[in-house]
Amino acid sequence: MIKRIPLYVKILAGLAIGIFVGIIAVITNSGGFIIDYVKPFGTIFLNLLKLIAIPLIFTSLVSGIAGLSNIKKFSTLGVQTFVLYIVTTVIAVCIGLGLVNLIRPGDYFSEGKRSEMMAKYGQSISIDEKNVQNLGHRSPLQFLVDMVPENIVDAASSNTSMLQIIVFAVLFGLALISINEQFSEPVKKFIVGLNEVILKIVDFIMLIAPIGVLALMAGLIVDVIGKDAAEGIQLFVSLGLYFLTVLVGIFIIIILIYPSILRIFVKVSFRQFYKAIFPAQLVAFSTSSSAATLPVTMEQVEKELGIDREITSFVLPLGVTINMDGTSLYQAIASIFIAQVMGIDLSLSQMLTVLIMAVMASIGSAGVPGAGMVMLIVILNSIGIPAEGLALIIAIDRPLDMFRTVVNVTGDAMIATLLGKNRKIT
């Protein structure tokens, strides 16, 4: 009997073939064919994952909270989750600040390349700046305001409103465990049943994951390199040290920080953890979306690591919006890198501002148009750096986005495993 090929092997094969096809398309000047006839299949795969993101978050959160049986359990789990997410985010930002000040990649950026990048991407930066200006004066507590939707139907119509959906789901779940059982039980059964249906849809979607990943990667290679391979390579070389600095930070978190935490507190080995979540990491890498990867993350953590759905259905959806270790690390490095390129020396207080703003951005970016890039502009403005400096890093933002999404997803899975293996909820 032929042994079934594991999902991660299929996805990895799709990833490799996609990169190969993309490179061949650039060399043979057939990028137009990839964009017109291959990339759409990747877009369909990504849209399918996004399609079920909000229903999955709502049903999994409500069923998870309802399964806790009382509010005391919810409050304990909620506090533990939030504290752990904030702690890991602070660690990530500190690693980013330490690396960028140690390596100083901005000191190696040439004046000519700086002018070229400013001219090429200046217009798109102006658009993002307008988004920041449209926000007006934002209170430090504005993220709390953004968390509460004024219309749940409107919030559910956009994947950028994940945090608002989570707030409504939490309220809904708390109400379910607070009312008489004769009224709550039919609703619980309906929600649990609906959650099972959505999880089955996830299984259907994952059948085409290798093809979707192949198409996404082929399209990405063509988009990033363009028609002139030599020009694309030259651009990446110019930004190579910055790229490397971010990658070093990412691998410190993934290879040292997360495994150490799991090994010390719950005795989960490096191999056991990463073998379990590798499929989720591959999907995160190819889609650059924690929300789109959520169904795969939940399935792997539950089935491969043995974490109860009571934990995963609460911790993982919450992590999609408030736990962004990779993004926070990137924002810290990007801010200081731009300052270095522009010859601006930041004070200790400005470094502290970057730390605080990056941590806040990981919690409050969901309600901000253009989330990541707009929040980076906010951070730059807070330390007196011209937003035009973003033009220096836009060209390689997409590849880095893929890596930092892997960190975000891995961090969510790590916290869920930590809480699930070491449950002391009474």
C-alpha cells in the first residue's frame, strides 16, 4: 500500500515548484503568462481561506467560551493569554532594536540608491500618509475604541475588522454561559455544529493548498523581480543587509526563544512542535496572512500537538489580531534602519517610543486602514523621521511580510501549546 504523502510535503513541493516556475518565467520573459493564467489560482486559494476566516473566528471563539462553563475560567484564560502575548511581543521588539543597532544596516546604503528609491516609491508613500492624516488626532486609547463595532454586520463584511468580531464573539460567548441552560443549550449546539461544518470546509480547501501555494509563489517571483532579473537582483543586494538583519531576528525568535519557552515550561521538544506546525508555517509563508492561515494553525495544533479545542478556539483567533511578534520585530528594525539611512541618531527615549508604539501597533492595527504600513508611518512620525523613508524598504516588504507572518503564526501556536500543556484553569 502506497504511503500517504503528508500535507507539508505537498505544500513544500508546491512552494519549490512555484519558485522555479517564477524564475523560469522571468528568464524567458513570459511573466505575463504567469500573471494572467497561473497567479489567479493562487488568488482563488487565498480568497477561499479569507472567506472562512471570520466565520471560523466567530464560531470557534463562541464555542470555546461556551465550553468553559463559567466566567471565572474565561477570565483566567483571557488574562493568561493576553499577558503571554504582550510579553513575547516586547521580547521580539527588544531583539529587533538590539540587532539593528548592533549591525547598523542603514550605514551601508548608498546615496544614489537612496535617491532612486525615493523617486520610485514616493507617490505610494504619499497615499499612505494621507491615510494617517485621515485618522486625525488618535488618543493613546484609540485602539480600545476601534475594538468595539457600532454595527456587527458592517464589521463582519471586512477581514480588517477581526478584532471587532472577536469582541462581539466574546460578548456572545459570555452571554451564553450566563443565561439559563434551557435557552443556551440549543444555541450552543448550533454554534458547535456550524463550527464543525466550517472545519470540514477547511479540509476541502487544503486539498488544493499545494496548487494554491505554487501559483502564489510563481506570481510573487514575477511581481518582485519584474522583467529585468539583473535589476531585481541588484536591488536585493542593495537592501541585503537590512533583509538579513530582519531574518536574523526572526530566526532568533523561532529557533531560540519559542523552543526554549516550550522546553522549559511544558517539556515540548523542538522537533515535536515544529513538525506539528510546519504545514501552517508554509501556508503563512505563501499567503502572508495570519487570518488566512488560522484554519490550518488550529487543525495542526489540535490534531498534532493534542491541545484541547477549548484552548485553541480562544487563544488562536485572539492571537491573529493582538499577537504579531514578527510584525513588531520588523517595525522596530525598519524604523531604526530608515533613521540610519537618513543619518538620524535616535536617543534612548526615542528608542523607548519605538518599543511602546510597536507593541501598541500589534494590538491596535486592525482598525487602521493599510494596517502594517500605516502603523509604521505612525511610528516614524512619533520619533520625528520623514515618512518618505518608507520608500527605502517597500521593494522588499513583500518577501519580509512572508517571513514575519510565519513568526506571527508560530507565536500563536506556541502560546496555545504553552497554555494547553500546562493548564491550571479552575
